[in-house]
Amino acid sequence: MSAIALSGGVLYVARGGRSLVVRCFDLAGQPLEAGFTWTPPQGGGVGVSALAVDDDRRLWVADRRAARVRVFHVFGALTHELVHPSDVHEDKAGQFARPQALFARGSSDDLELLIGSAGERRHGVQVFGPRGELLRSLRPGGEPHGRFGGITAVGAAGRFTLAAEARGPVHVWRDREFHFQFDAVARVGAHRAGGARAPSAAVRALAVRPDGSSILAFDGGPVGLGLFDGSGHLAHVLAHGAGPHAEGTTSVVEPVGVCLAPPDGQGEERLAVLDRGGARLLLLDLDGSGRGEAFALG
């Protein structure tokens, strides 16, 4: 029920429950005064399955349970909603059913909103425009009648768009056309003794770099955070996962989101990971060294 997004050097952490609570942090993990609390007038609570922030600092909050995406100004005013109009089991282009993953880039005029849906679906990864109009339903494996096995994370940078299934493949598109896919869980399993697949590992979050490489966050396996090159090979383990090393800033456990900050004045990229089920914000350099952490965010 928590999620994280990055825009304009500000980290936004959203938590659901009886109300939606949004807190903001800088890239050093220090809390900012910005943020808000919103309670639905009709009651019933708020679910948070994903969060995205566009260049206009509008917050897009996915509520899988309610089959809708709510849009807020940065000060907390609800502006509109994208609502799934029919049964959540219906699988049609332009309908997102159970929104589980979000990514936004651009502003009001050129916005691209990427929505990944839970469950087995043909239209499980779709790109929407600034008014909620469908721009493209991306094909799994390049097959027009293929089906996704349930999307848990999406992201984009440069020409590349990525979407991950929890225990299945990571799909890669270039210029919205299918490029290739790779099994991230199998690649993580290669780091186990004997190179066996890590059956309990699941992909929970991802961040994409402009060259097509990516950072994937895993739950339940020996690797918590891994850097994958543009061919889908595990290039570097950034943090341990579950197990005897699951402590401090060298481990990532129960991740719910990961963000990649662009290079700073020294040319260094930084990672922000929301883990421990949403209770911790962890700041890392791209080599995996820790910059800091903040607790009790949930």
C-alpha cells in the first residue's frame, strides 16, 4: 500500500489506508515541507499500488482495488480520475483493469503515462496520453495475441520501455516496438550455488536508463537489487536480498519501488529504494554503496 516516484529532484512517497498520505524528500533523504493528506469524501479508504509524477508535478496514484488512477496537484487537490469502466476481468485495449504499475514522463501537452495491469492479460502494458487516450497497447513478445502474466513494474528512458512480471520475463521495447525479453529471476539464480534458479524471487520494481540497461528490485531471493545491462545480463549486484546478509544499507528486503536520479554535477547517478514494505527509504550510489536511510515511512 506504498509507492515512490521521482520528479525534479524530489522523491514522493505515497501511502494508502483510510487516507492517502504523500510525503516528500530530497535526494539526501531529508524530509521536505511539501506533501499532503487526502481522504475520499465517500469514505472506503485509498489503495496505493503505484505512483508516478509528471513534469508538471501532477501525481498519478494507482488504486488497484478500486480499478482507477487518481490525479492530484502537488498540494493535494484531486483534479480527475481515470476509471476502468467495466468488469475488471474484461481485457480490452484502452482499459487498464487492475493498475499495478505506473510511469509518467513529459508534461500536460506531451505526457506519456505507462500503465501495467495485474493478472493475465493481452492488454497488460499500455501507453496513454495527457487526456487518458490510448496511444499504444504494447505486445508481449511481439505477438499480437500474446498475453502478459501479470505486470508488477514498468519504466521508460530514452527509446526504451520495460515491463516486468513477478516471476516471468522482463519485456523490452524500443520505440514501442518489441525488442527482446529476458528472465531476470533466472539471471539472479545464477548467483546461487550451482547456478540454480531462485524460485522464491519476484521482481517488484524497476528503473530504466537511457541506454536500455536497468535496475531491478527483487523480493524473496538472494539478490535484492541488481544492475542489468542492455542485453539483460546481470552486470552487478547492488544489494543483497533475503538471507543472512539482510541488514543495513547493503540489503534490500520487501521492495515496493525504486527510482534512478540522473547524474549530478559530479556525473554520479543515485538510487532511491522504498523497501521493508514501504517503511524505509534507502539512498544508494549506482555501485551499491549506501548514502543514507530514513525509517517509519509506512
